[in-house]
Amino acid sequence: MKILVCISQVPDTTTKIILKDNDTAINSQGTTYIINPYDEWYALVRAIELKESGIATEIHLVTVGKADIEPVIRKALALGGDEAIRIDAESIDPYQTAVYIADYTKSAGYDLVLCGKESIDYNNGTTGVLLAELLDMDYIGFATSVKIEGNVAIVNREIEGGEETDSCNLPVVIACQKGVAEARIPNMRGIMAARTRPLKVIAPSAITPLTAILSYELPPAKAGVKLVSADNMDELVALLHTEAKSI
Amino acid sequence: MSVIVLVEHTGGNIKKKSFEAVQYAAQIAQQTATTVTAVVLGSIADAEMEALGNYGASKVIHIADNRLDELHARAYTTALVNIARAEDSKIIITLYDINGRAVAPRVAAQLKAGIVAGALSYPNLEKGFAIKKSVFSGKAFAWVNVLSDVKVIMLMPNTFQLSKTDGKATIEKQDISFSEKDFGIKVTAVNKVTGEIALTDATLVVSGGRGMKGPENWGLIEDLAKELGAATACSRPVADTHWRPHHEHVGQTGGTIRPDLYIAVGISGAIQHLAGVNGSKTIVVINSDPEAPFFKAANYGVVGDAMAVLPKLTAAVKKFKEQHH
Ligand SMILES: Cc1cc2nc3c(=O)[nH]c(=O)nc-3n(C[C@H](O)[C@H](O)[C@H](O)COP(=O)(O)OP(=O)(O)OC[C@H]3O[C@@H](n4cnc5c(N)ncnc54)[C@H](O)[C@@H]3O)c2cc1C
Ligand SMILES: Nc1ncnc2c1ncn2[C@@H]1O[C@H](COP(=O)(O)O)[C@@H](O)[C@H]1O
């Protein structure tokens, strides 16, 4: 069984967001990029577990991005991928990104496509669903566990107000979140071995984006905390009622 | 040309956030000089659907097929795409929640529509079709311009106040023929958390961190939540050490919530935790350390020992409720 894991690179969470060019762009100078946590901790680690247990034979990683993100995809390879594919384009339109990945994936014959619940940069959570639609595959989002039995994926997923267990024939796209795998970190050997693993670069297909970001805004600064004495909880409740209007 | 909106219901009751989506759609319909068609799928009574008129729907299309009582995203997509084509709709709206997120991108791909995931504003038509959404886990907002002719919007729940009108909607029954692949995913078990308030829908949330010391003290969190009618949440280490179930974990690697009120007890306020809760309208922090970073992100703060403060706060809420009834 061949697994494809979709890896997106995102600014480290602790990054302070600074705007530039009249608020039309984010200043990325000095920003450290990491593997999107959902892709790394859950999708990729689960793929590795499936390979270690003999269910998967090969793990490929795909990312849409320019050459400067190669350290991120190298780190993903060090964790356990057999081969990486970088589609050489910059895209923040999910449709465009999904078409790039779909066009590559169509002829590659993957049995399982794993992605993350969402990227922590643009917080869309749409790429995986779009990919499934473009590939005419089923999609299971918000997965909390992924098992493979023969040609069938058995998936627990979060639903409105609870959880359910789904079964679905392969191939399928599954978006992973907490629960799917336990986190782990690469060892030095993995990092050395990853240097020799192939990182293929392919050209993107021609597709125009359907959305564009016009500008950014930073949230207004908090007015400052109003401290209430621990002995005066009646006052806190009154403030929550009259001032905050939340109860 | 109508604006289409997907309505969610549970056990035959329309969800409050779906009324909000209909009202949002009505405002956009007014901006673009058209009307709202609400789409309801699965088993539900006509009387319940009529209420959609109160929030601005002029027509309700009901597909009563009971297979649609469960989320079958591809079947939902087939229904929405069929209706959108028949009505020549240019704008399709769902919620930015578990159901909407499984359906809207599929609809968008079929209709070659650009998507806004998690809309926080009405479209600005002077700038094109630009909608505000949260990015970088709440650290910034982006105005996303939809360039395509057809637009798909997922509305962030709990963004707009509901206001009821005496509008009326007509209900139209439709049948749609689905294909086998629309039901490719088989649901083999469902485990609904009953009796508790679903965290993602809750307007009030009480959350505990490592400062609660251990699971044996969680009764204090639950008592306050119960008194308020709030859902409960926790920080990541609390879920990781199994003091609390995983679905309660909020933050960058857990759930994202935007309640009206978030009460954080014994949580330090790490940036990864804030990423999941900084969309809350009001934040109350209870922490024994006056230097805890969470106070910087809070509206109200109480410096003190949670074990002593929580019972007092619960009693104060109780007293308040008795006086206001
Ligand atoms: C990539 C990554 C992703 C992460 N994702 C998440 C995430 O999704 N969600 C998340 O929550 N964390 C996440 N974390 C972890 C995060 O960085 C913090 O470590 C975590 O949020 C701390 O949890 P805490 O506040 O409960 O515990 P602590 O940091 O230990 O804080 C406990 C707090 O309780 C206070 N306290 C102690 N005793 C009392 C008392 N008696 N009464 C009142 N207050 C008391 C202390 O002053 C302190 O502020 C992530 C970290 C990384 C690196
Ligand atoms: N540029 C990208 N390259 C590869 N995979 C991506 C990219 N962007 C998003 N994905 C995948 O799609 C998931 C959802 O991302 P998003 O729709 O951007 O929130 C991510 O967790 C990744 O698995």
C-alpha cells in the first residue's frame, strides 16, 4: 500500500506577525518555518506507524512551495518518508494548491492520502476536501484514529457533538487531528539518511487562483485586564453581566 | 440567482448557528438584490422549517431522504450543486464547522468557486467581493477577495447576533437522485456525547489547566460549568495526562473555539493555548501567579488559588441567577 502525506510549511507558532507593504503582505524576514503540526504529529507519524507495522510499503510526501521550504520537507523526510515531491509554486489559494496536488496524484496510484486538519497559517482546512473532490475520492475529516484492514479504512472521527466510526474503501483522503498518532521526533540517523532520499521537483500545472488576499489587519490591542479581588466574586459576576454582557 | 444556504439540524431541531447562517445569507441577498433559499436535508417537521422565514429565508427546499440524517458529504454536495444550478445561484453559504467543512469545498470544486473558510464579515463589494477571516490562529485577519463568478462562503459560527423578524418562508419538497458513491462512507458506530454541551457550539466555556493539580479537583470546574450552563475544556497537558478526555483539549493542536465567555483556570496562557481560544469575546483568567502570561490576553483577572476562588465564583453565579429569575 502506498501512502501520500500532504505537508504544508507554516511559520512557527511563536512568530510575531508583522505587516508590510501597506498591510498587503506579511513580513517573513526572520521567520522560522516548521512542518504544519497536524501534518507532522498526526498524518506523517501515522503513515510511519502503518509502514512499521507492515501495512504500508511506501510513504511519499508532497508539498507545494518554492525552493526555500526545502529544509522543512527534508525534516519531514528525516521523520520517515521514502521520497518527497515538491511542486514548485507558491500558492495561498486552496483550490490552486489542491489542483497542483491532484494533477500530480492522479497518475501516481496512492491507496491512501493523509493530510492535516488544517494549516495553522491560513486556517482553511479545505485543501484535503478539494483534493478528494478533484480525485473523485471519499474524504474523512477530523479523524481521531486511522486503521487499515485490507482494502478498507476504519476511521474514528469527530462529529457534531460526539464521535463516530466510519468504514470506507480505499483510496480515500483522510484529514488527521489529535488522537491519530503519538508524537515523536527524528533521531540523528534519520536526518543523515534523509539526505540521500530523493526530493523531486516538479512544475505546477497551469491554473489561476480563485481567491486573493487583498490586505491584512492585526487584532486591536486588548484594553488591559481588569483585576477583581478573589474575595469579591459577586463583582466579577456583575461585570460579566452588565459590562461584558456575556451572562 | 438566489443565495443558497445549507441548514443543519439535530434531532429535528434547527441549530441556532444555522439561523445565524440564514440571517447572514439574507443580508448578502439584500446587498446583491436577490433572495435566500435555505436547503434542509433529512427528517424534520415543516413547522420547524417555517422558522427559517423569521431569519430571512424566502424559500426552503426540503429533501426528506432519511439517509441524509447523517452527514454524507458527497450526497449533501450533490443536493447543493443541483439546487445551485437550478436556481442559477452565485453565492452558496454553509457554516465553518465539521459539517460545512466537509461539504463546502466539494461544492466549490464542482462550481469552480473560490472559498472563504471562516467568514467574519459581510462581503465588501466596493473592493470586489472581499471577506474578513482570521489567519495565523487569531494573530491576524485577512481580507480574502473571491475572484470567481460563483462564491462559496463558510461562516464562522457565533459571529453575528440573531434578530428575529416576522418573515415567512414557503416550503418546497424536492427529490434528488443520488448515486451510490454519494454514500460511499459507511457509518458503523455513533457515540454522541449526551447531556453535555458540545464544546464547539458552546457560548460559555470553563477550562482548566495544570494549575488544577489533578483530576480529583475537576468537580470544581464542573460545578461552575453546570451553574453557568457552560461546556468544559482543558489545556493540552491536561488531556495528555488523561485527566480529561481528548476532545476537551483546545489550542493549536486541539480544538478552536470562539465562545462569548472563556474562563481559564490554572492555565498559564502559552501562545499555543491562546491560538485555540483568542477568538473568545470575553476572557476571564483565574491564576495564582500574577505574572502568568494569560493575564495579558484577558479582560478580567482574579489572582488567587483556584481551589478557593472556584467555589466562591460558583456561589456568586448561583446567587446572581436566583436574583434574576
Ligand atoms: C507545537 C506545540 C503545540 C502545542 N499545542 C497546544 C495546545 O493545543 N493547547 C495547549 O493548551 N497547549 C499546547 N501546547 C503546550 C503549551 O505550550 C503549554 O505548555 C501548555 O498550554 C501549558 O498548559 P497549562 O497552562 O495547563 O500548564 P502550565 O504551563 O504548567 O501552567 C499552569 C498554570 O497554573 C497556575 N497555577 C498553579 N497552581 C495554581 C492554583 N492553585 N490556582 C490557580 N492557578 C494555579 C500556574 O501559575 C500556571 O500559570 C503546545 C506546545 C507546542 C510546542
Ligand atoms: N502547500 C501545501 N502543500 C502540501 N500540502 C498542503 C499545502 N497546503 C495545505 N496542505 C495540506 O492540506 C491540509 C489542510 O490545509 P489548509 O487547507 O491549508 O488548511 C494541510 O494540513 C496539509 O496536509
